Amino acid sequence: VQLDDGTPDGRQVCAGIRAWYTPEEMVGKRVIIIANLEPRTIRGEISQGMILAASDIKEVGENGDPVERDVIVLTTDRPTPAGSPVS
């Protein structure tokens, strides 16, 4: 995912959200990210941070592990400038 984080070049973040969000749904969405992580290569792509998300467990298996869940990307409830710090 290419993000506008308020810097001239933006930021690329690899996120495992494809099962829950289409690329079109992510356009214009203001997401909360962790930006102070060292870049890592994930599946051949450089990831420069992490998108924060909550997990809503729909069903739990016999061993207590989630069998089905929904992932909800964390956003702001009001418009905020790209790159605003979280506090």
C-alpha cells in the first residue's frame, strides 16, 4: 500500500488486509500507522511501517484459536493532516 504520510515521497507499507479491503476501499482512507520501524522486506517488497487494525473474532476453534475474524483498519473520526502524530 502506498501511503501519503506527509513526507515528499510518501511511504510504502505491506499489510495483510487484502482479504478484508479492496484497493479501491483504501483510496482516500486515513489510516493509523506505526512509522518508526526499520524497513523490512516482505514478499519481495520493502515495508516502511505498519497499518494498525483491530480484529473482531467471529468464531473460536476448539483449541481457542480464532477460526474466523474480521479485520478493521484503524482510522480517525475527523479529518487530520497526513503525518499527524498519534498521542
